[in-house]
Amino acid sequence: MRFYSVNRRVVAGLALTGFMLAAAGCQSSDNGILNFGFSKKDPTAPPPPQNPQVLASQLRAYCPKVTLRDGTAFFNTYAKGGAAKPKKKKADAAADAEAEAAAAAAQTGPNGQPVDPAHDPAKIVYQASISDLTRDCTHANGQLTMKIAVAGKVVPGPLFTPGTITMPIRIAVQHGTDVLYSQLHQYQVQVTDPSAATQFVFTDANVVVPEPSATDYQAYAGYDENAPATTDKSKGKRKKHVAAAAVTN
């Protein structure tokens, strides 16, 4: 009887120990051995989309960013004339060589580099620059309408004379390599004060493009060097020249 009693105590102790270990295992974090389905995802559930579509509300609030391309922020107006070339004498090789050397020396800048007489900084009448860009957008009838504004200033140059400067400003909107809108504006600014910069704001309120299906449109603004040169006929002494890279299509 005593032997039976001891064995029964041993069995009871082992049972109690096993229960405690099982309870501790249930309270521990799931390490992959125990899996009751609470912390695991449903294997039959579809995976989340890799590229979720843009919501309609996001497209209605979308307004493409406007940027300046490199080299399109400046526009210079030069006075006519440059270094005069000496007349060459016929059949006089020495005189021809001397004349060419004199012309080259007259067209050399302070740093020793050749200076194009038509683009000589000393001949600048005005220098215009774009300093800020902004835009506003509305969505209606399957179209996106943008109002793009360009702000900048015109600074008198060494050969300043009061008058009107005409600046070729191009506004464009692209979708990848496709040009959705491109318009060149000949914008005029009256400059009268030789001692201060003249501020200007230009606005193109008629930029209309198809409603985008994604947020991937890009708008550009800047001076366009492909604009034709013009001459102030009343003075007969000035010509317009754009010293910046174009906003191309």
C-alpha cells in the first residue's frame, strides 16, 4: 500500500509539471510550433496590389508642377554694333594679316577669351530674369485648365535707354515626350528707371490639356531663344537677342 501511495504522488507531480509547461507554452509568443490561426494571414486572401491606381479625388486635386528648364531663366537685349573691322587693302597680305590681328584683339575680353560683338556684355541694354513660378488648376468636362504665372525683373544694362522690352516667354505642358500645350508669348514691359529694376508678372490663363489619368504631367515656363529677332524701328539702334536655352517642344 505504501508503494502504491508513493507512485501515485509521483504521477500526480509529473501531471502537474506537464500542465504548468503547457500553460507557459500557451502564453508565449508564437514561434511557429504552435499555430492556432490567430497571428497568421489567410493563405487564400489575394495579395495587395503592387501599383494601386490613383483615386479620382486625387486626380481632381492634382495640379502639375511648373519648372524652369536649364538656361531659360535669362533674356538679354543688346545694342547694335560691335568692334568695327578695319578695311583690308587688296593685294596686300601684310596689311590683311595686321587687320585681322587688330580685329581679334578688339574682340578679346578681360579674361583673354574671344568676345562675340553681338553678345558683348558691355552692349547690354536690358537683362531680364525669371525669379518665381506659380500655377492654379481647375478640372471640368474632361479637361484640365491651368493658369500659369511667371514673375521676374528687368535690370538696366550699361547702354540703358528708356523704352519697351519684348520678352519671348514660352509656356508648355508635356506628358512624357508628348507636347499637350505649347504657346510662345511676346510679352512687353515698359522700363523707364535706369537706377532700379522693373518688376513684372506674366500670366497665361488659357492652358487647357486633357484630363490626366495619372499624376505625371509636367509644365514648363521660360524664355525661348527660338523666337525671331526683332528691331526697334523707332530707334534703329537696338536688336533683341535671347541668351538662354529654349523651352523646346
